[in-house]
Amino acid sequence: MKSLFALFFLLVSSIAGAAPPQKITAVYEATRNGQPFATVTETYQQEGNRYRLQSLTKGIGVYALFGARKLTSAGDVTADGLKPSRFEQQQGDKKPIAAAFDWESNKLSLIGKKQTTTVDLEPGAQDLASFAYQFMFHAPTGEEFSLPVTTGKKLRTYQYRVVSHDEALDGALGGSLKTIHLASVTQNQADEKELWLASDKHHLPAKLVFRDDNGARIEQVLTSLTFE
């Protein structure tokens, strides 16, 4: 049986003629059930064959009282794209949770606030910060694909289908963008996720829709993007 990693890359192709940027700053406006609640600033930097990615969510108004949420991913840039070595997730001043990738032994250590557990590391696995940026290196071209992703608490394989390869998305960057629209394949509303990848912007995420831990609908729309 072919691995999930192999199945994934059979359904994607490298972006021809456009090397991924070395530095990226992306800013998103986030709403919760239609109401503004946060600004998300993401920075990606590649130096040699190493990358570092940070996603910082700062609440607006009463949501600022919960403190900023910071996701950090670091690892290697390979011929197959991003290969994380460590991921951390921190909310405000709380102790962070983390995931350590041991690719030699194919083990993933989930480092919680009180204990550490180890699970099998699936080929091609990404983390909560890196997975969307992996599409810079391989854009979806098939109808469905699987992608293992860790949140720091668990490792889970998500199934996605390509809704459209050429969908106009209004509102992102103050205009209209040509996008690839992805949607998760699930029967559980809490697990529903959608992504719109900007075809002319290195397939970076232009919009994300998902549910938070309380079931609220979260939308992130790209408002600013710089890269070099």
C-alpha cells in the first residue's frame, strides 16, 4: 500500500517557473461568527535550507484579554517542501505545548504541559503552522488528497477535496483573486475546514474557514501580503 505521503504527491505538482519566496509577511483579518475578533500576522523566512514560520493572533476588544496566540514552526526546506523539526503553540502567558519531529526514527513527541507522549510519525507530516505553506512547493492538482497534521496535542490525517481549481475569491487583498478552493472531507461539522489558495501569489492562503474549540465559525481573510 502506498504511503499517505506518496498518495499526496501523486496528486500535486511543483509550481513551475516560480520559486517560493524567501521571506513572507501575511496579515489576515479574522471574524468569529461574522464579528471581528482578531488580527493574524504570519511571517515566513528561509535561510539556506532552513525555515522558520510564526503565526501571531492578537485579539480585538474583549478578546485581547485572552492574550496572543503564537504558533511557531521550524525545520528544513527539502525537494518535497517543508519538513518540520519542531512546532510550538502558546496562548498568552500559559506554558506552551510542542511537537518534536524525529525523522530518523519516524517518531513524533507531543510535549504537553504535564507529560510527553510519542506516536508514529507519518511521512509528509506537517504542523498547524506549516501545512498551508507547504502548498507553495506543491499545489493541489487532483481531486482529493490526505495530509497528516499535528496540533502539538495530537497527530491527525485530514482528507481534502479540491472544490475548484479556478475560483474567483472577492475581498482578499481588497480585490478579487484567482484561487484553488479546498474543503475537508468529513461528516463532523466541528472538523470542517476550507482553504482558498491564491494561484498568482505562490498558492499562499487567501482565506481560511474553520471551527474553534467552542464550535464558532472562524474566517481569516488576507488583507496584506509582502514577499521577496
